[in-house]
Amino acid sequence: MPRKAWIGHREIGIKMLSCQTATELMSMRVEQPLSTRQNLALGLHLTMCRGCRSFQKQMQTIHEACKIFPDHLFKDSL
């Protein structure tokens, strides 16, 4: 049975994500917005998982570095 998140006495019914699903959502989020449910589930997972928080920071660093890397240099190296 899936675990559910609790806020006070109300159940909000968000299934706990695996680390694999969390990393897939983090990758997806780079290209497209996540649904409200996906954002909530990912946020809950990140609150509790240090490894995935670290992965998220690494992804953000790489994404920011790619923004400043000149496109012509990257295309020439392929």
C-alpha cells in the first residue's frame, strides 16, 4: 500500500516517490513544467532524501553551466 503524506490531521494522498522516479522528474522538469501533483510529490521526496537533494543541486549547476557555454564551441566538438 502506498504511503501517504499527512498535513495536520488531513491526508493529501501523495504517493512517496522512489529515487529513480524523483530523478526522472527532475530531468523532466528541465524541459517542461511538472503537474501540481508531480511537484508536490517531488518536493516531499526532496525534503526527506539527501541524495536526491544533492543530485538536484548538481543538475542545476550543470544546467547553469550549459547556459553560459558558447553554442558554437559545443557544436564544433561533436
